[in-house]
Amino acid sequence: MEKFQINGKFISFVRGDITEQETEAIVNAANSCLILGAGVAGAIRSKGGPAIQEACDAIGGTQVGTAVITCAGNLPAKYVIHAVGPVMGEGNEDTKLAGATRCALQIAAENKLKSITFPAISSGIFGFPLERCAAIMIRGSIDFLQTAPSLQEIRFCLWDEKAYTTFVAFCQSCLQNK
């Protein structure tokens, strides 16, 4: 695990399965219909049980660039925050990814959560370039930690070595240039 301190709070990075993270909330890389299909969402559905999809069905959906919160079913986390990132090629992708990240963080703050774990939103089947994803999500997280009173840790759980090293390197670069 790599960990960086920002104003007494932390941004951390781990490799592995987001469904095993014990932060108060994990973030689902969701689609706008909130259907837990493949990738991160599929793992959340498989390990979290039907309660999460039932909660998503009750909400019905949300727009790209936004997020909603549900229970976490059988997962170690208390909540799942479903952040809808952009599909590459739909237009205005950077703004939409920044919005989904900020909205997920805002929901965590509104619920007075101390910790949250993100995947690399939109970088899988949605085709968003990994380096751009890291830049947008990390900058947004660093900015948010400057003002979020309750949030103590923003964690990124990356599935493979390339994603892990990309995110860690970008965070190191950002903090060295501040």
C-alpha cells in the first residue's frame, strides 16, 4: 500500500479487489441505469448479494457525471456509492468523470463518512484512457481533501499493476509540484 498525507488526511493506493475493502464506502463504476453488470459492478453484485441491485432498482438510475448511495449488502463496507462515469467517445468525458468523482466524494461527506475506496472509473469497458482517469480522479481527490471535514482517507483500489503504478506515480507527481 502506498499512502500520501495531505493536511493530516490520506490518499492511499492498494492493488486488489474493491469488494474486500473495509472503508466505510466503496465506489461502483456504474452505468446510468444502475444495473450491476460486469467488471467492478459485477463483482459488487456477486459478493454483495441481491440487496444492492434491489436498492439500485428502487432509485431507477442517475445521469452520467453523478452518483447515488445504497446499502452494501454483504460487503465489508457500509455503503456503495454508484458513480456514473463517461463512455469514451460520448463527448465532454473529462468533465463527466470529474463530476462523478466529485459527486461521490460529496455524498461521502454529506453522510459524514471517514473513508471511501474508488476504482479507476470508466477505464475498463467504458474505454477511458487510464492516464487521464488517474489525473482527473487524483486532482479531484486532492482538492476535495482540502475542505472535507469528515473524510480522512480516499483510497484507490486498482485491479492490475499498470493501473496501480499509473495512479501512484501521478499522485507523487501532483504532490511534488505543490
